Amino acid sequence: MHLTKASRDKLAIGGLVLATLLLLAVNIFANATFKDSQWDLTEGRLFTLSEGTRCVLKGIDEPIKVRLFFSKVLGDQSPPHATYFKRVQELLGQYVNLAGGRLVLEILDPEPFSDAEDMAVAFGLQGIPINDAGDLGYLGLAAVNSTDDQETIAFLSPDRETFLEYDLTKLIHTLAAPEKKTVGILTPLPLMGGMGPQMGQRPAWTVVEQIRDFFDVVPVVPDTPTVPEDIDILLVVHPKGLKDEMLYSIDQFVLGGGRVLAFVDSNAETAARPGAGNINDPVSEFDRMLEAWGVRLVKDRVAGDLATARRVNVRVGAQVAVSDYVAWLSLTPEYMDPDDVVTGDIRRINLATPGILEPIGGKGTTVKPLMRTSPKSMAIERSKVGIRPNVIGLFREFEPSGKPLILAARITGKAKTAFPDGPPKYDGSKTVSETEHRAEAKDAINVIVVADTDMLHDTLWVDAQDLFGNTLLVPYANNADFVVNALDNLLGSNALIGLRARSQSHRPFHLVQSIRQDAERSYRAKEQELQTKLQGVRARLNKLMRREEITGDIILNEKEKATIDEFRGEMVSIRKELRDVQHAMRRDIEMLGSWLKFANIAAIPLVLGIGILIAVFVRRLHRRATVETD
């Protein structure tokens, strides 16, 4: 049976109508059936609520009311703020659905001179000018629980969009669990702020403020003989000069079930900065405890890594160059343990000249790496990363070892005491009775050791921006999230583990990065060779020129004058060759970037276009063959 052209056209139109009706029916059915369902296909599941948020919302046992203030006039004048308000509203809607009625959301428009504006001002929200009359626009949030505790976000800045879930869940958790556990901080570094010599009042490091959002924080003076009894966990940062009494107290604290998060370093750059206190040695002194737990900090070495090196600006003579600083590392998920709750949800951690941890066998413990370098790593002498390191020289001379280095580890197991001969004497006479001395852990210990203290400093993970006279902190790495996760996990709770800042998606092209580094190292070697040659020629020329200035032209013979002219010509030639090398390096890198942009922007559409043309051509040939057969 052969259909006429008119019949085929009718069938095509009918099929199109049926397809349209089917599409509408499927959409109506999907909207009704899967209204609250979402599919997140982004890498890293950027739009999926983390398990930490779900745990916090399910753990709410009293009503919490959240008021979201947004000035419509602000949205009319600033579309980015209107878009961000929608994002906040949608996310809070998910929170309300998961909280099972224990979270109430109210949206208010604080128009000028309205009751809603008075309420926003009473909560301490930050308004921004929206017109010449001095009216203010608001985009902020205030929440209260049944006991009238309140938490606010003065202004929801679009700059912090990637950290929105972190901020909202932190606020809800604070109201849902007002009683906080206590963290004792033992360190000679000025983490807690305070008065400094010739520097006045110093603020606490931002990481401490982040810890205070979830825990009570108390300082532990290094000179005290024992760990305070009223702390739940001990945070040790760059321990130095601790007395045996304190070391013994830490030892017994851990063997008795206490938890410790320790940050040690073989090159603490922060300790060498002004205002760091009376710290002359950047090397932590905690070997006795570490070795008892089954790990050691490699002496006089820091970890370098090509794959995770940070790009920095360095001054070369009168010019500024860009190079990979192999001792400053930026770790992404592939260099962290994805199965550990502390690091499984972290997106980026920045480190500066970190130390290297090595497991020690026969201690009865298990050392599980949490952070590590890539195989393109190398142990670098600490003396080479001092106050003014030769960044380009370190990059040029780098020789990968082929194996990863451990930067942070979780230590578990039946550890033994670091004081096998019993407790030390107190004040020369008083001792702890032998019955109180723990020679071995009754239950498995659980401590985390990180071989870098600089990662806690603000300069490694957070930017401070001024927002209408207020300081807005914008993290660009998850260093503080790692600390909060580790503290909460060691305390036995998983509620805060997923409270990570969703840093901006950064997907490095590892093959491209490797090609760029190989090319750059090759050019850097040639550049150094030419620089050395140029310096030699310049030195010989200066020597002859000084003779000419001192003794006069008549002393220099024609050969020496010709040599001076030759040196000058050689210098010009070397400089030109050096510029050519530098230009070639930039040209190759730019060309690589251009091809990459082409592949991302144009290549796929071109392939699809060619594929469609081929398909159309084949279909026409098939139709023509069918017609000829008929």
C-alpha cells in the first residue's frame, strides 16, 4: 500500500498534534506528581542540600520562625538582588519542607516608614540606600526560637551566594541547639587576639570566630600543668615549649577518651610574622606525642607539589612574573579522603609550606590520610622556603618523587602512653599515683593531625570586604569548614559535617595544566641560562668600563675598545633572545588557551552541525532510493 503525498502530510500533522498533546499531558502529570522532586546534575551537586543540613532540620524539636526581609523597590533597581532573593526564598522553601512543620517562613517587604521596616531595624538588619531621599532597601534575615533566642544575617549579599546553605544552616543549628560544647585552644600564636607588643588590640583570627559559631571557646595557657577538666575537646596549634606536665596531661587526656585536633608545622610562616608573639622558631615541638600516636613530622622538610601548586606573582628584577609556587598548595577533592566525613564534602583547602607526616609502625594505631599531595610531589628543604623564597628557582629545580605525601591524617587504635616510665614529677615532688596512670588506651583513640598551621590564618582562605561600613567576610577556600567539621566529628556528632561553604566550581584541566607546566619549566631553564650569560657579559663589560672611567680613553687600546663594543652587542643580542623566549612562552600558553576556548565554544556545535548535515544527506539519499524503487 502506497500513501499519497497528501496522506503523508495529514499523518505528519496528526502526529505533530498528538506529540504536542502528549508533551502537555506529561508536563501536567509531572508537575502534579513530582512537584517537590529535583534532579541535580551539576558536578559536586551544587544545588542539593547536604546531609548536614538535613540532619539539622530533622533535629529541630521546637518551632523556629524565619523572617525574610526583601524590599521590592531594591529588586526593581537591582536585578541581581532580585535574583538572589528568589534563590534564598527557594532554598528556605526546601528547608521548610524538610523541617516537617517546625520551621515557619514569613516574607516581608520593609517599605519606608512601614511596620516591617521598623521590625527590620529592631533586628539590626543592614539597609542600603536606594534613592536620593535616603530610603533604604533591605535583603536580610532574622530568626527566633521558642525561647526568644534570635539570630540574624544583616544583609544577604550575592557575593556570598556560594556560601548560602552554610550561612542558613548555621543560623538554624544555632537556634535548634543553643547549648554548645567547649573547645580548649592551646597555642602560642595569637589566634584568640588580644593585646600585642607595639600593635595594640589584635582581633581574633576569623577561624576562631567560625568555631565560636558552633562551640564555646576557652584559651588553655601553655604554661599551665594540666588540660582543664571542663573542656570537651582540645585544639592544639603550633605547640612549642610545653612542659612535661602538660604533655603528660594531653597524653592521659587522649588515652582516657579525650579528643585532640592538632595542627603542627615544620615551617610555620605565620609564626614569623609581626605580632606573632615571642616565637623565634617556626618548627612545632610535639614529637613525643606524635610518635606515641604512630606518626612523625619529617624534620626540616616541607611538602612541594606541582599538581596543586598555587599561581603567584613574583618580582624578577624590575618586572613581575607569574609562576607556580610549589610550596603553596591548593587541594581539591581528589587530594582528600572522600570516605571520611571530615573531608568528604570539602571543595578546597589552601596550605602554605606544609609539613610532611610519616606513619610509624608498631604503635598499635592506624594512620589514615585525610589530605595528601599528588604523585608530582617532592620534599623540599625548609631553608629554601624562608622569608624570601626563590619561587621560580624552586619551580625550575623541582623533581617529582612519584609518590604522594601525607599532609593530614586521622589516627585511631589502642595507643600506648608517651610516658612508659610513669608520670613526671610535679614541682619536684608531687606525682600522680600509679593507679591513675594510663599505660594504654582503654578504647581506641581518635585524633586528627594536620601538618600545617598557616592554613588557619585569614590570608589563606578568606577575603574581608567593606559593605557600607561593615566588614563582610567572603571565604574562597574551605579551611574553616574543615576545622569545624573535624571538631564536630571528634566530639561524636555528624550534624555539622555537611555544613560546608559551597565554593565556586573550579574544574582544573589537569592535562592542560601539565602541558603548561612542562612548557614553562623548559622556558624557565632557558631563561635562567640566558640570565646567567647576560650577567657574566655585564660583569666583564662593567670591569672594562670602570677602567675606562678611572684611567681615561688613552689607556685602553683598540682591542679593548672593540671588546667593549662586542660585549655591548652581545648584551643586546642576549636581551633580544631572552625577550623572544619570554614571548614564546606566553604565546604558547595563550595559544593553548585559545584552542581550549575553541574546543569549549565552537567545536561541539560544529560537530553537531556536521552530524545533522550528514544525517539529512543520508536521509535524502535513502528517500531518493525508495522513490526510485517505487
